[in-house]
Amino acid sequence: MKNVVLIGFMGTGKTSTGRVLAQKLGVSFLDLDQEIEKEYGMAIPAMFAEKGEAYFRSCEHAMVEKAAQRQNTVISTGGGTVKDPKNMEALRRGGVIVCLQADVDTILARTASKGERPVLDKEDQGDRRLAIEKLIAERRELYKQADFSVDTSKLSPLQVVDEILHYLKLRGVLHA
């Protein structure tokens, strides 16, 4: 089976959906951000604070290249992974790209705690909603590279998984 790669803005449910999807498919689950933290021995917010975003993005690209070599894996990416065309190229080689989306209110609720999302925290000048809207607008075209998109705003991870499975069966990626 091809990998299933979940892209999308932070707070759209990539990790929670990815875990359930991998379990349903009986394949491995890989959370790119968690793998980066393990590999480099540092939490991502600390990495941003101490070494900067450019350093993080280079670590992220190295991890994407490694993840793209795998098979039979559901890969959950970070919200900004799509910013590097080389990342998308590598992930697409062996995978189907699924974009998870959500409305601003849902993302606002899911990303409320500060200190865990360095890119959003940096943009947030006291107006988190505006920061979310700005970042989504910057990335909107990049997220359109997906083969398929699901709006997770009003769905549970299990419902999102059902939508993805239906798409994968239609595309012949999965056999019923």
C-alpha cells in the first residue's frame, strides 16, 4: 500500500486522525513532529527558540526524506511541511496526499494553548484569530497540492477516517 500523508494547518486533526487511520489500515503511524523531537533530542518550541525556524526546517526536511522511504505508513506532517516543495515531492513519490482542513473557529479552539505552536505564537500579536487567518491565507495554495481534502471542523477523527478510507477505495489505493 502507498503511504497516506496527512497535510494541513495546525489543529486540523492530523495526529489524532492519523493514529486512527493507521490502526484501521493495520499499518504504521509516523508523526513527523514527534520523530523530529526524538531524532534531535529537543522539543520543537525549544528548537525554534534556540536555533531558529531555518534550523527546524532543515531537520524537518531530513525527517521527510527518511519518512518518504517507508511503505505502509500513515504520515502526519507539521502544518508548515508543505512550505518546502522538496518535502512535497518526496512525500508524493510514495504516497497519497490528504489535506485536513477546518474553519478558523475550530482551529482557534484546538490551538488555544500558547507555547506549543511556535509559528502561530510568533504571528500572534494579541489576535490569534488574525494570525490563523494570515497563516492559512499564506499556505492555502500549498494545501491545494493534496489529492483529496476533508473538512474536519464538525467531524470526529473516526468520521474523518471513514471519508479518507472511502476516497482511498475509490482511487484503487485500497482494495475493499
